[in-house]
Amino acid sequence: MSVQCVLGALVFAATELTAAPLVEGMAQADVVILGEVHDNPEHHKTQARMVQALTPRAVVWEMLTPERADVLDKGVTADPDQLARDLQWSDTGWPEFSFYAPIFAASQGAAHYGGQVPRSQAGDVMQNGAAAFFGAEAAQYGLKDPLPAAEQSSREANQLANHCDAMPKDMLPLLVEFQRLRDAVLARAVVRAFRETGGPVVVITGNGHARTDRGIPVYLAQAMPGLVSFSLGQSEDGQISGAFDAVVDAAAVDRPDPCLAFQSD
């Protein structure tokens, strides 16, 4: 499979993903955010190569709660099957562990942090708001500030499209609120990881959280000005939404139409 990386006007073949100037650019950052489409195995291979090249002191995982990440304080076992059991991966709802195993293997020696907000807590968030759920630091991370009207409208339109135009419109502001919370929680995990390890920190997350225009970098800039971040997005067949510092492209995965789930019999 052909994989290319686009960094400005520069194009890299798959074998050059760990070569300068891409890694040189990343190596200048305190935080490197590696985006993905969750079920694309090529994206995870790229993440593993980047982690191996960067040798971060800490890795923040969207896929893990802080409690599950604490399991890794004992070290990352070389046995992927045992690691999957230790993390209770089959209960998480994420794609199969084999996709992520190379990233864990590449992160030997790093400290691990979880930045996931479980969907089971979505009801609490929607009832009380992101700021209340986040806690005392909500203002520091910008969660008490409403989005500009145009951005709020744009985000709600994105949520409607992402849910195949099948979501009740009164739910859209709540979905935007939940997304903002998830970005802020990941950013807080990054700040903690950086303060405790000195960095560099790598983040493994979906493309939506890696966006420089509305994702983790926005919240990092508010919470810890001066922290330098680098975001890598990973597209499929050239398609990706949002702004990134660089983009790696891979072929799209053959998957069922996600909108079928919203259709009634």
C-alpha cells in the first residue's frame, strides 16, 4: 500500500516517514499529537513508527481512562495478548487491539496517561455541562467561554453530518459540548504528563482531537501558553477535515456505510 506524507509542499514515501524534515519538525515540539482514523491499520503503523523515532517520555491515550492507564505503570508487557487482558481492551469498544499493539510496543519506557471520557458519563455531561464535569480548572481550559456563534453553528453542522443527518437538532449543542470536554480532558492529561515527565509527550487520538483549529492544541494554548505542539493528521484517499501541521495519506479502509445504522427497517 502506498502511503505518503504531505508537509507543506514536501511529499514523503512510507519508508521516509521517520526521516527529516518530518521528524525534525516533530522533535522541536514539546507535544506531538498523532491523529488517526480509528479502524485504519496503516494509520496505527505510522503512529508506531513516529513513537519509535521520537522516543517520548510520556504517551497520552484517547483510548484509555486514567484508571486503565495506571495499569501501565507496571510497564508495558511484551506479550500483546496479556496486555490486552490487563487493559480489558475487549470491553472498551475500540477497534481490535492488534491495531494498537505496535504503538504500545514502540512506547516501552514511556509513562502512560489516559485521557478518555467514557460515553457512560455523557448523561452527566449533558445534564450539568462540560465545565461542571471538568471541575475547578474549567475556566483555565476555556470551557466556561461560549464558542463564537459562527463556530458553534459550524460545529453543529459537522455533528449533524457525522450522524448522517439523523440526529435531533436539539441534541447538536450537547454533542458539541461533549466534544469540547473530550478535547479539554485530553489537553489536561497532556499538561499533567508534561509537568511530571518534562516531555516530550506523544498523544494517540482521533483526527478530530488532533485538529489545530479546534482540537487539543487550542486547549493547550489556553492552559499552558508557550508549550509547543505539532499535530499530524492522517487522511484516507486524500480526505480529511480540519487543519494540521502535517498530513499523512493512506488508502481508505473498506467499511460498511455508517449511515446504515441510522436507517430503520
